[in-house]
Amino acid sequence: MSAPLVVIIMGSKSDKAHCENIAAAVRSFGIEVVLRVGSAHKTPGHVSAMLAAYEADGRPKVYITVAGRSNALSGFVDGSVSAPVIACPPDSQAFGGADLYSSIRMPSGIAPALVLDSANAALLAAKILGLGDPAIKRSVADYMEGNARRILEDDKVHDECGVIAVSNAREDASRAAFYGLFALQHRGQESAGIASSDLKRVSIHKDLGLVAHVFTEKDMAGLTGPLAIGHTRYSTTGSSLARNAQPFYIETMHGPLALGHNGNLVNAAALRRRLLERGVGLTSASDTEVMIMMLAAADGATWPERIASCMREWVGAFSFVVLTKDSVYAARDPWGLRPLSCAVLPGCGSAAASESCALRTIGSTEIRDIRPGEIVELSSDGPLSRGGIEPAAIQASCVFEYIYFARPDSVWNGIAVHEARRSFGAQIAADAPVEADLVIPVPDSSISAAIGYSHASGIPYGEGFVKNRYIGRTFIQPTESLRKQGVALKFMVMPEAIRGKRLVVVDDSIVRGTTTGPIIRLLREAGALEVHLRITSPPIRHPCHMGVDMGTRGQLIAHRLSVAQIRDTVGADSLEYLSIDGMMRALGRTEGFCTACFSGKYPFDMEGAAGKEGFEP
């Protein structure tokens, strides 16, 4: 069966940003996307020819039209094709951008579906295509299930996962991998897995749940051998079923192969289509499955050569670990987007992990970053560089590792995370001073920044919240009244600490804005006189396409509202964000970091990642 396709047609290139947002959401379901430009008013002949070509290829498809006069364009498209048409106009003061007058003038009238949110337009397209494609249908089901279980989640960005790899000739490597995953639990709480090799065969155990719940002593007893990789996962698309847990494992003509991945391939849909056209069977829409299938059939006489061959074809963020029958490897994308470090194990061996804190947990020494594009083999003599690919001209380490993701005791790019956060707090204290009696953090990731703010401003530091660190996920659905208490289930205020005081509340970010207002209300109800909110990152105005779950552009409060409007919406007396320049000053760097979620400047060509034909006129 031909791979399904979503064709997004925009009225002009001014609608490009909105189209990219829709395209990213569509790709998350494993569907290929192409974006084209065409106007029903100005270039109807061009649009007609373009549509005729797509209709002739016979692939299952859905058309999504994006234009200021979206119903005019969608009416024209609907009258020219047999496939479903969805209109998703960009934001506008007029009925979501849809021009009803023009739709009346068009012979086909209003499109079959008018959706004013990019995520919902993508979901509708996926539901339609899922009627004939089991993999897409499963992705939609997983997404819906995941959304239903996110009720008690806080308003934070989420990293996709953490990885670890171990080579230890003296004892079972899986034991060290287990404790390394324990130290990486903050990077993902939905599933965990370990694959090990005794140099004859590969064994694997993975399941939903926290690391401590997934593995029993009986499970660990079956994971023998000197080589192991591990993975702990957060699902960015709500796909939290056991079949999506990692590592992925397959048998190949070169022997057994297991792979664990942190990041996201932005060209995964096109790569998936190529695999399907070659007759490769895929059981999910996961980009990690695409990676392992490509690796199984890659050119090269050795595993490092095969890994390098695939890395040249992958675009996006990928820090990953690979296990074969008799070797284990770790590698990073050429942009250096996601962290990955390697080290020497005491005695005899080596290890690699997403964060240095995990390597120190298992007693590692001589810790260093794996260089962008580098492939490292973990051996009994320590980490051995096995080549790789050239680093990208523009380096783009994810700055959110310092703001929120990484554990405070980790070090990356020579910068200690705790010190970076203290510097963020000190910088915003200098840039946005205010008279207050107490500085309090929103726990836990903002504690270091609040300490930095306090030291720089001279305002005493204190604790205002108690966080329930054990709420996690629940399958017990709350009543409506309890659902409204979601923030109170995670945070409780200490009234005695804040009553009658003017507060500076330090938080690392505001994403959707869904919990900030309730937190401020809790403080006021507990007797705070004033609440001044200081955010130690710039406003998040753009979605991430590199494996970080922060919602679509329309869901980001800073994309929709000004800082003053956000202040009024959440109910703060004042609100200030750290600027991009201030953030870089605090890090002591001027370049080398990805700030796309703040600036909209992505480290690679997102237009090219949209599809083979890109934005052709």
C-alpha cells in the first residue's frame, strides 16, 4: 500500500510559519507532508495543475488549505479533488482568518472541515488517513490515550528520554545500566528498558513505568553479559504504550541489533516512506524504528561505517546508543543538539549517558562530552573514538538543558547546570529589579535560579511551596472538582512562610500558561501581599521540532499574548522574562546554542524538512 500523504497548500509564503506548525503536528503521526504555494484568485491554473498531479499519483491523501481567505482556497481545492479537504486558516481578527464572503463566491462553497487550530487539523487528517493505515490508526489511538492521561501534568516542557550504554568486562553491565537509568529518571517517566549481550545473544526487558517498577531482581538476572544499553522514555506524542518502549531490538543479516534514542528526526516521514517503498515492514510511527531499520540495511563493512552512513541521512536531534552481539556504541548528531557524555569505568570498562550525573552515579571517571558527529565505541580499555561525520557548521546545543531538563549536578559543554541556573537568576535580578521581602522558587528546577536571584538582589531566599514528588501518572480518573484542583495536588503553599510578604516568584519557563495562574492564586489565598513573577528564560514563542514537547505554536501563551497580557492573565503584580541576550551573557557564550523556541531561528532548514518539493511556487 502506498504511504499516505498530507498536502498543505498555502495562499502565500506569509503563511509559512502556520504551515510549518501544522506540518510538524502531522509528522508526529508518521505521515509524510508536502507544502505548496498557490492562490485560487491569482494563479488558479497553477493550482489546478498541481492538484491534478497529486490526484493522479493514487496515494491516500488529505489536503489542508492555509490562507487569509482559507475558505476561498479550500472551496477551489474541494471542487478539484476527490480527497478530503481541511481548511485551517492562520490567526486573524476576522473569524479565525476565514473570509466567509469569498467562500460564498466560490462554486464549491465552504470546505468540508474548518479547523481553527493546527494541532486539531493535524489530528483530523491523521484520523482520516488512519481509516486505511493501521500504523497511523495506532498513532492516533496512542495520542488520544496519552492526552486523556495528561490531566495532572504540569505546564512544563518535556524532554523525550535518557540513554545509557555500558561495557564492563568484570560484571554484568545491566546492573550499572540500571543505576544509570535511575539517575536519568527525570528525563522520562513513562517507560524504561535495558538490552544486554553476553557476546553470544542479546536479551531485552522493557515495560511501562518508572525504572524501579519495571525491573525486578528476576528481570535483572536474565540480563547477563558485559555489554548493555538502557533507555528511559517520555512520550512527546502521547504514545505511551508498551510497544513504543525502548530500546528497539531486531535481528539483522549482521546479527542482533538494539538501539535507544534521545531526540527527534525532522525528516522521519520521508525516511519512513523510503523504507515502505522498499518493502520494509514497520509496526509503529516511531522515528527510532526508522533509525534501527535503516541501520540494519546500511552500507559499510563495520558497525561504525554503517552508523556514519545513516547519520549522514538523518536530519534533527539524535543522541543514541547501539548494542550488537559483541560491541556497544554511542553517537551524537552533528549539530550537538542533545547531550551525550562518555567516561571510564573503575577497574575495566567504559560508559556513555545522556548526562554526566548518571556516569558519576556508577563511579565513572575521565568524563567528557561526545563531540557532535562523533561515534564512540565503549571498550574494556575505555571509550574509543571510531570516527563519525563532520560537525555541522552551526553548533546548536539545546539551551533548555540548562534552563530545565538537566539535573543540577550535571555538566555539559564545560558548564555546570547548577551554576548556569544561578547565573540566570542573578542576571534577571540585575535586569528586572523589584522591591520585595522574599524570593521563592517554583520547585524543583527553579531552586538554583532563585538562589542566584536572592544573592544578586540581597532579598532573602525562602521556601514557599511543598511539592508532591510522587503524584506521577495515574490511571484513576479524577472527578471534575478534583481536576480543577490539579495544581494543588502538585503544590501546597506554606502560609506561615509567605503571609504578609511581597514575593519574588522565580520559575524557569511559562509554556501554555495553564498552571502559572493557579499557583499565583494559591499564594494570594495564603496571604501574599504582592507576587512578582520572574522567568529565567525568554518567552517561548515557537515550537520545538527536535524532540522536546512544548505544544504547538497556537498553544504557546507567549505566541498569542504580549508580556503585559500574560501578566494580567496569570494575575501577577509584575512579570519579567530573561532576554535572549541576558541568557547568553549568563552562560558566558555568544553562540553554539539552539534558541529556536525563543527566536524562531532553527539550526537547519525546516523548509527542506517539510518535504521533497518544499515551498515551490
